[in-house]
Amino acid sequence: MTAPVFKQITIIGVGLIGGSIARAALEKGAAGEVVLFDGNADALRRAGEIGFGKPAATIEDAVRNADAVFHCVPVGAMGATAKASIGAMKADAILTDVGSVKGNVAREFRGLGRSDVHVIPGHPIAGTEKSGPDAGFASLFEGRWCILTPDANASPEYAAATERLAAFWTALGSKVERMDAQRHDLVLAVTSHLPHLIAYNIVATAHDMENVTDGEVVKFSAAGFRDFTRIAASDPTMWRDVFLNNKEAVLEVLGRFDDDLTALRKAIRNGDGQKLFDVFTHARGIRREIIDAGQDTAAPNFGRDTSEKP
């Protein structure tokens, strides 16, 4: 049997991502022991009952012997949890996270004054709209990308720590990519943050339209609208923090989106069918590229698949 990448890891925040890391690390042998902490006592108790790992009474106790500490809390809370725990971390341990924003998190982590702790921000691009300890499952990261944003000017020890963290994510089934934090935040603003903002807004707009009743919105919801409601079912706290912590990149992308939407509005008003056809054809081609890259399947479920993961 292959030796675990880390003898002990600590998960701070035992929701969907934290719970899935814990499950996968134990099932796949990537960690010898998993220690858990969550500020929500009920969530921590439930994670212990499920068998994610060993719950700790305090955040300091949770991180004391960890080779790697994973902060799996909303982006807005990461600075506080890191500050509360970093003093108890052992030298040469890895401090990492799973947040969808990297620039602000990296600056906060690196400003905590522990040069002997390896700060390596990370972002597994995986998830569902569900949350809480019961939402986690071990196969969540299989075949999915995990982006690490390590410091470019690194010591040999830091570089070795980065390789260990990459090996851990690989053991969980992820494909690992290294990227500059600023580049990450712009790319994810396009591929993740803007789609969620649009989904929240579309669902809210449909609900608030005065000439369409709530009952009609629910009763006659088409597949496209149901897709948006699934995205809009994601954790509001997490996404509020994402937009507040990645505002520059999101506003940049939102500005381009507004321009393109204005062009489509003009094409509809002017009856410019060719413009609409060209945009739709281009978008359809991107969907095919995503499927060909193995990022999704062509299976048409539209919410009809009842065999989804817990």
C-alpha cells in the first residue's frame, strides 16, 4: 500500500468541500489521519458522526500536529480562521484553502507573520449546489481541476511543499494546474463567478416580474430556467464573499458582458437574425469543446437524473 502524502491533515470547515476532502483523503489513503474543526458545533458533531475524522475542541488543537491545514470556509471568513490557527501550526506545515478567490486570500495568509509555514493557496474546481456535512462525497474531485497559486519566488523547501500538496490533490483524483493568483481570479470570474451572478439575477427577476405570477414561474419552468435555479441554490454566504473579494475581476468581466448583451438587444430590436445566429453558433461550439475535454457529458438530464451523489 502506498504511504499517505500527509500523516495528518486538518480540515477547518466541514461542509461540502471540507467533508469531501476528508472522505476522499481517508478512502484513497492520501492522509493517515484527519482532524476536524468547525465553528458550528452541530456541524462538527455531525461530521464526527459521519466519520470524516476526529473532531477537535478548539481550532488550535485541530492544527497543532497537522502537516497541512485546509481552510474550507467562505472566503470572507478565511482571514479570521487563519489568524486564529496559524500560531499553533508547526514549522514547515502547509497552510492552504479551497476558496474561489485567490488574490485577497493569498495576501491575508502571507501577512500573518509565519515565514516558517508554507502558504500555498488552492482552489478545487468542483462542487454541487448542496452544502453542509452530509453533502460531502469522496469522488467529488475525480477528474476535476485543482488550481494552486504558489509564490513564484520560492525556496527549495517551499517548492517541495508545493509538490506534496499537488500530490495530495492528485491522489484525490484531481488534475492539478499552477497559476498566478491574479490570472486565476480573472479566469474564474469568467467561468464561475459571472454565471452564478447571472443565475441569481435571472431567478430573482423572474420572481419579481409583476405580470408573471410566482405560480406560473414554478409551474411552467423550462429546462434552461431550472438550470439557473440549480445554480442559484448555491450557498448565499459563500457567493456573497466571492463577489466582495473578487470585485475588480468580476466588474471587468461584467462590463464586457454588458457590452455583449447590449449588442444582442440591438440585434433583436433590429431583426438582425444573422448576428443572433452567429453568436449562438459560436456558443454552441464552446459547449462541444467542454464535452470533448471531458468537463461535462452530453447526457440530457435536466434535473431528471435521480441517481446523483448525496
